[in-house]
Amino acid sequence: MEEKKFDVKSIIGFVLIFGILIFMFYQNQPTPEELAAEKAKQEQVEAAEASEKSETQTVINDVPQLDLQDSTAVANYQGKLGAFGFTKPSNDITTLENDVLLLKISNKGGQIVEAKMKQFVTYDSIPVYLVKDGNASFGLDFATSDNRTLNTQDLYFEPTMTNDNGNQVLSLKAKTSSNQYLEYRYEMKPNDYLVDFTIKSKGLDNVISSSKPVQLDWKLKAIRHSKSIQYENRYTRLTYNHEDGKISKLSEGSDDEETEEDVKWISYRQHFFSSILAADQPFKSGDLTSVNLVEEESRTFGFTKEYASALPVELEGGEISKDLHWYFGPTDVDTLSKYEDLGLVDSIPFGWGIFGWINRYVFTPFYGLISTYFPYGIAIVIMTILVRLAMSPVTYKSYLSQAKMKVLKPEITELGEKYKDNAMKKQQETMKLYGKAGVSPMSGCIPAVIQMPIFYALFMFFPTSFALRQKPFLWADDLSSFDTIYQFPEGFSIPFYGDHVSLFPILASIAIFFYMMMTTGQNMPTQPGMPNMKFIMYLMPFMMLFFFNNYASGLSLYYFVSNMITIGIMLVIKNFILDNDKIHAQIQENKKKPKKENKFQKKMREMMEQAEAQKKN
């Protein structure tokens, strides 16, 4: 019986490829002159990005500041506002703050001008801001009875702070008289990321015109928080709830826009943090837009996407009354699950279909339980071991199928030689041999198909699990991002690989290589005139090396440990459980037993016989 051994030619091919990559790396290293030129170019790019940042901020929050010391300018400005010029202008800021969230709200426009996460920092230890330096705007656009078109961003609001059973309440009123006004009401609870927000008017039925719909406009330019802007941008996405709970998303990689009906909430997700506007009663429609700002990896550019939403607000008896909620906080399942009545947890990208179900209801709570008792990296290892042990019966079935195919290989080779000039007959006889021996060539594929939902669920779990954010393990600083053991010189990058070297992907690729050597290396057929399939399969570890280099190190750690465990399980199965002689004897016994064809097998046999007969004619 043929012994399993390494394919020397394939290994030589691998060595040559690796050598070529190393040669290309050193050949393409920039010279000192090129580095100096690249540095000068980078400084120009940074200056251009700073200019672009300033310009874009002006576009998002283009609300001119009024010189309150200029009485003539104030009088002219109030005259443009008509009845809303009643409120005395003031550029003061009011702060709402609890243990987890800080909001700064301006009298000008009554909008949030700063939203700070108090318990989190970015990759470079700067506090996480979702709103800051004019990157966001919020306002109502409406018409007045005296033919003016106004936006609340231009109005001045009068603030009043109160306390309601421990909750901070900020009422801002843009008045047309002492008892007629448009009110924004913010209510912040202790230790809570959700802020209740109410918009209502009083006595404005003769001021606000119904000739033009009242429209809520909300824009935000997503601030960068992670080491790799491309990686963060991959999970930065506008998600929304509409049409009785349906969850939809705009494109994460390109510009996109949609018009939807019955919009319940809108999430401007920034990977691990989200800005969400939710309504107690859905908006009848919404125009949603997402613009991608990231074209390439950059160490300095500060924004990922630009979002915009336009939502109609209906008048009730000529007045505005809308109950809303602001959420500024982590994209974390434990936190968002607290707002079950709003369904905000559905904004987390668990994945679609059964993959998302496994991620949300199996892996997320399972890992959460393990990580309460063990360090986060060790918890990944433990979860990997338990998952692989749970899947070991599938691994056993797969390896058993391979063992049976290996036992039959001499007979299949013999049939190939016997019918080498008749491919149809060769196929027929091969299928007959499989049938008599009780072997299905597809049985090795079925275990792989069974494992696919688990692999894909984990593929989504590691990059989006908030629990892994900024959690170190060994040399990895952050299990939710890539690990770096070597940073290429500034301005140098390998196409499709990146500007750094990650160690966990290298380990994972080595483990995948040896796993494939054990499983597919010796059973992969080679057809005359066709590429060497063994070589193509062995190339996969190199492809994974490039793919995982910019992915979450937690995922690479999982694949490394998973493949090492699988190799161990397969060695145990091969050396202590399976007996090739017994398998061969069982196959010979199966051949002696009458084999009843099922309908599918019968149909396939008849079709092949008909094709053979037509060929003879």
C-alpha cells in the first residue's frame, strides 16, 4: 500500500515562490533618496488631507458664527429669522455628562457638537469622539407662513437645565414669543449611552407652514479610531431598520444611497462605535447616503465615511411632536441588548442567515462566558479547542472517507489503465467500484460543507467582537486588529500584503500547509494537460498569508490553533483508531453484498449507458 509522503516537486515550487517573494522584497526596498522623496511627498499629502479635512468640516456644519458684539449684525440676522428672531442670540455650550458619556450641546442650532466616550481611547490613546470639531450636523428644515425657509441650525435656543429623578434634562427653546417655541429636549440617565430626545413645538401652527414638508437632516463624518484606516473602514457602515424590522445596509466599500419607507432607526456605525438615531414611531420614509472617503491605507487621514439622512417629520395639528433617542456608544452586544424595545442590537454585523445566528447566539455568549474566567487570548485558545473537539466526529468521517479512497486507489488506477481510451467507460466502472465498495467520493466533501457555517460565523466574530477590542495577547497589542512584528519603512508597501509583517498569519499559514499535506496532498488527482492540482492546493497557505496579514489577529490565532488541533486529532485517528487492513477487509465484504441502487444512482447509470451506446453508434 502506498505510503503518504511529501511531494518533493511541490515543496521545491514553494521554496522558489518564497525565494521570489524575498527577492522582490529586497529589490523593491526604497533607496535613501527615494525615502527622502517619499517623505516630502507624504508631507504634501498630509497638508492636502488637512486642507481637505477643514473644507469637508465646513461643508458638514456650515453654520456661520454671529459676532454677538456687533449690534447691527445681530439685528440684521434676527430680521432674517423672522418670528424666530425673538430668542436672544448666545453661543454658549451646555454639557450633559454621566459616567460613560459626555455631550456638549450648543445654543446655536440646539445640536450636539461633541460626543465623547469617557471609558475608551483610540489606538494612539486619544479619547474616542463620535462628534467633534464640526464633523456632524443636525437640524430641521421647514417653511414659515411669511415665506421664509429656515433650518434650526441657524436658530438660537434658550437652554434650561433641570433634574428629574436623577436624570439630567436639558430643554432648549427657539422662541417666537414668551410662550410660543420649538423645543429640543435631551434627557440623560446615569451610566447610560442612550439619551432620550424629543422635538416638539407649542403655538407654532400659524408660524410653521404646511406648504413645504418639515425635514430632519442628520449628517456625520466618521472619525478614524483604529490603527489601520482601511481595516476600520471595512466595518464602518450605515445600517438601518425599516419595513417592520427589516435590517438593511448601504455599501461598505463604495458610495451608496437608498430611499426607504418606515425607517425605525439609523446607525452610523464606525466599526466598534455607533451613532444611532431611533424613533418611537417610524419615519414614513428616508433618503440615506453613504460616501466612502478611504481610497488607500494612510497613517494620517482622519475619516472613513460621510453619512447623511433626510427624514420627513409630519405635523400634527400644525405642530411638531416627535419622540426620538440618541445612542452614542460601543457597538457591543451586551450594551445594545439593553435597548431591546428599540432593537438596536440588530445594528451589529453578526453575518447573514444561519452564519449570523451562530455568531450571535452561540459564539458571542460562549466566548463571553469563557473570557470572564480567562484572559482574552487564552479564552480564544480554549474556545478553539472546544469547537474542534465538538467537530471531531466530522473530522473522523472526513478522514475515514480519505482512508477508504486511499485503499481503493490501486483499483481505480487499474481501471484508468484498462479504459484509458474510453473516458465514459472508465467513469462507469469507477462508479460501480464505489457502489460495490460502499464508498461515496462525496463523503469527504460533506464534512467540509457542514463546517462552513461555523468557519464563516467565526470569520465575522473576531473582527466585530467588541470584547476583543484593544485586548493584548503575547506580541499582539489588539486581538481585534492585526499584530505587527515588523513595520516596513514609511512609504513602502507590498501589493495585497500591506506595510507590515504579522506573525500570527504566518503561523496560521504554516499550520494550514501541513494540514493540507495530510489531507489533500496525496489524494488530489492530476489529469494530463491540466495544472498540477496539488501545487494549486499548496498555494492556498500563501494566499491565506496575504489575506490574514491585514485581518484580526484573533482570527489568525484561531486558525493556527484550530489547524494544529485538527492535525493532532487526525494523527490520533490515523495511528490509534483507523486500521487500513480492517478498512480494506470491510470494503471487500461490501463488494460481496448485493447493492441496491437508489433512484438517483439508477438514473445516473442509465444516462451513462445511453451515452455509451450513442457513442458506439
